[in-house]
Amino acid sequence: SWREPPRVGVLRPPVPPALSSRTMLEETTIRSVLSEALRKGGDLAEVFVESRRSTALKLEDRRIEDVASGRDAGAGIRVISGERSSYAYTTPLTEQALLEAAEAARAGLDSPSGASPVDLRRTEPSIVNPVATPPDDVPPADKAEALRTADEVARSEGAEVRQVVVSYADTQQKVL
């Protein structure tokens, strides 16, 4: 049966606070970006903003072979005009970069409809999966120990088990 890995004290540098979906972009910036996207026309413009953190570990041959972590952030702007659409993406989340992406997204669309953004209501997801312990709160040493425990349990099944590969991955995504 699976055993809970022991908690190991690890000194880690402070982690910057996670971006909140409420603070990823100011509402005035979103309005400016949507207005720019529709400045020369279009029926609809939308902005998708995300921030993502991930961690992955792999144990093979009783050794931790791979450890990877990363942070990604960016925004996509789509403009729709009739049956045509155009999309642009930017990784810097500055107002200037977002305005340039909005301009690029509408570059191929020349509809003179002049629609303007009006509806910025926020919706909550209909399905929420609560997390008892956020992955960022679990020290890397504990994640590695969980891999070692899984390796031991697999090998304890008998001499027929000659190779065990155990992987761990987590991703935290915040979407505006």
C-alpha cells in the first residue's frame, strides 16, 4: 500500500506571490486593449490572459533523472468580423505590448462596423476542484520522496519488476 512520504525541512527562497486573476490586468487596460482591437471595426474582440507555473520530476533506475520547473505568462487577443477572425499573442503583459497585439489582431480585418466593447462582466467557473494542499506548498524534496516511495512499492511486488519509471507533474494556471 502507498505510504505518505515523510516531511523534510527544506530552505527555499521566497516565492513571489501568485498572480490573482483579479490583478493580472487593470480593467482600464482591458478596456483600452478591446477598444484598440475594434478601432477600425469588427463585431467582437476578446482578451485571454493566463499565468502558468509548472513542476515536473522523473525517477528512473532509482535516481531522480529530470527536474524541471517554469513560469509562463501571456495574452491573446482575437478580433471577429463577420465570418473572419484574426488573433495575436504577446508574452509581455504591459499595456503597450497588449495594445500592439490588439493592433496586430485587427490588422487583417477592415470592417467599418465600429463596434465598441461594453460587456466586461466576470463569470465564475461552474466546476471548482478544491485543492487541499497547493503544489507550491509542497517542498521539492517531498515530491522526490513520493517518487522514491512509489518506486519501492512497485519493486516490492516481486523480482519480475526490473524497471520502474515514476513521474510527477503539477501545473497551476490562472486565467483572467
